[in-house]
Amino acid sequence: MRNVFRFAGAALGGLGFARIMGTFSHLHATTGAKVSRRNFTRNAVLGGIVLNLSLLGAGFVRFFWPNKTGAFGSALTVPATSVPPPGGAPFQFTVGKFYVVHNDDGLLALYWKCPHLGCTVPWAPNFQEFRCPCHGSIYDLNGINTGGPAPRPLDLMAISVQGNGDIVVDTGAIEQRSGTYSPDQATPYQF
């Protein structure tokens, strides 16, 4: 039996592992219990099944565990130098997946995901509007849908203004809106 453990150790992991397995076989041999071929085979098969099931279970859990990649889903700071002037072209913050829009009422952080089917909606500077390339939804500067199959306007993210003019956008607080734009949706900005 001792040689079986040593051979298995050498086959699995080299001489160091073979010595460890030899020590285990020595401990097993000193207990005085004999292991029949049937018991050894049964234990080996059950051990293999348990090992495979535990690896499959660990892989299953790891596969479905949500990955937090990047900064999306947290509060992100946009420096005051990046805030556009009132009525100017939106500032695209790629890491946070949003646009900062500055209208006469204040700032809006528009999530760039189209509410229709989830495409990324780019700003079209030639038309001064957001245009979805997938199915043709069109949004004005405030993110209100003006054409296409989109069922509602672009979603908003929560904004807070810092004392130095920087803004903090919480990309984890996405608010769906319906209907038209109202001034209370904008965050006042006086810098």
C-alpha cells in the first residue's frame, strides 16, 4: 500500500509530493487497517466525484458572481474645467457612461444608454441632438425623445455640486423619467 501512495504522489506532483504521500501511507499502515481493492476503488471514485463537483460548483459561482469592472456604479467627480458652458455641447464622460449637459436651468447628467434597446447614444454635433445609431431614436439637448421608437427620454443620474465647482455624479443612482423636461430635473450650477 505504501508503494501505491508513493507512485500516486510521484505521478501527480513530483518527488516532493511523493514523499508526503509516502508519509501518509506510513501513517495509514501503522493503524493496522487493511484496505481492500474494492474500498480503495470506491474511495477513489467518490473522491474524484467530490473533487469534480466542487470544481464545477466553484466555477458556477465564479461565473455568475457580478464583476465590478471600472468606475461605473459609483460616484465620479467631473472637474469644473470639464463642465460645458450653458447651451454648449455636452461633455462626454466615458468612464461613467454619461453626458454632462448645461442648460439655462443648470446641469443634467444623462445616461447614454438608449431606453429603447440599450444602444449607446452619441451626441451629433451637426444636428445639435443625440441620435441613436441602432434604430433612429432622436433626443434633444435635455435628453427628451423627439423621434424614433424610444418609449421615454434618456435617464438621469444624480448630481451634487462641490464648493470648488467640481460636480460629483452618482452613476449608481439612475432615475427613469417620462414625459417632458421640467426645470426641477436640473441641478443649479453657478460657477
